[in-house]
Amino acid sequence: MSTRTQHNLQPLIKKALHGETEAFHEIVTLLQDRLFAYALSRTRQREDALDILQETFIDLWISFDGFEYSSDEEFLGFVYIILKRKLSRHFKKRADVVEFNEQHIKDSYDILYPDYQYIEGLLGHLGEQDRELLRLRYWSDLSFAGIAAVMGISENTAKVRHHRALSKLQQIANEDNERYAPKH
């Protein structure tokens, strides 16, 4: 994923905190792609990701009364906590429904990310925290400070875990390539 330019959200957040809907709309516009990418990486269903994204922004608007701005990273952490709660509720509601359509998933992601299924397969070999960190970094394009805010860890810890997760992922990919490499 490409690196997105970072925007100073503080002026927009302050206006939105005072009820200015246009400022809130600008915040939504700035965040929607990265939040959608993260939700889609978790749900694997475009419609579900869009519903969760909409619910996230509704809850964000409602939650603004109790929010105090300290930094963009803290704000992003706040937004991702709302998003993660929505995802958790989504999966709890769907726990009784067994619905897996491999072809639908393949068709959806081959258009957006040709190697998506391969990468998801490799990520499946990592622990949940490593998968979460890599999704936040590459699907949502968060900085290490933003990842730290979302995961409740220090920025340095986020960097170390990121390096270790990438090393594990590289090792898994190498093993996978060796397994399917032509034998001479």
C-alpha cells in the first residue's frame, strides 16, 4: 500500500467538537479509505466492511462529546477502538452463521489486491497481535505512533514488534516458496 500523506487533524477535530458537521465530513473523508481497508481485511466482505465503517462514523460523531484532543495519533487510536468494537460485535452476531464462499472472496480481492489471498494465508501463520500490527501498518497505513495508540503499547514497542512480525512473515514466505519450488 502506498504511504498516505499525514494531515493535521487538530483544527478539524476542534471544529467538529463544536458541532460543525462540515469539519466532521472532512475527517470522514480523510479516514474512510484506511478504515475501510482495515475493516475489509478483517471481514473479507465489502458490504459488511461498509456497514461497519458507517456505524463507526456514527458512533464517532456521538462519542465526540466525551473526547478531548491531545494528538492525531491518540485520535486515530480512539477511532480504531470504535472500529474494533464494531468488528467484534459483527463477529459475535455472525458466530452462529457459517458462510464461506471461497470464490466470492477470491473474486473480490483479486480485483483489489492480486496477491491478497497469498498474503492472508501467510498472515494466518502469525499470532493475532502480529496480524493486527501488520494490518494497521499496511492496510490502514498508520504510523508507529498511531499503531501504538491503537494497540496500547509504546511507539518503540510497535517498531520492534513490526520488525519481528516482518521477519516471521519473511521466514514463513521462504518456507512456503521452498515447499513449492521445483526440485532438480
